[in-house]
Amino acid sequence: MSNMDLRTIFDGADGGISESEAQEIKALLEANGISAVLANDTPLASIGVDVLVTGQDYSRAKQVIAEARAAGPAAAEAAQRDLEDRMK
């Protein structure tokens, strides 16, 4: 993934998401075939962590996140269990 085509899907400073929340978003995207990276421009962990995807994947990533939010926590837990089962 080239730095030239990365877009911020979540801005840690604006959204106030923690590193663990950013990791969850990254895992969700990757489970749906979307590469994502985490970035933190400051050494202050409390500022938050950005989640970035390629410009090509940006719209699809937004859709995946919206669908996950609509499905709620139970669906997220089921998806996580399914992913863990596939990794065994």
C-alpha cells in the first residue's frame, strides 16, 4: 500500500478513537478484504489513532463500517468468532 494513495477513514484526533478501537476497525476492514493501516502522528496515545485505507477502497470501507454499525455488537461478535474459526 503506497503512502501516496492513502485516505483517512477515521481521524483519531476528531473521532477520539483509542488504539484498541482503531485495531477493531482495522480487523473489520481486513476481514472484508480491505487493507488498512494505523497511523499516529503524535507520541501521545490519548490523541487517538487514525485508520487509513487506499483511495480505491475508501467507499467500500465506509460501507462496511456502516453495515457493521447497523448490525450492532452481536453481529460483530459473531463475525469475530467466524474469523477465528477460519484461522484455526
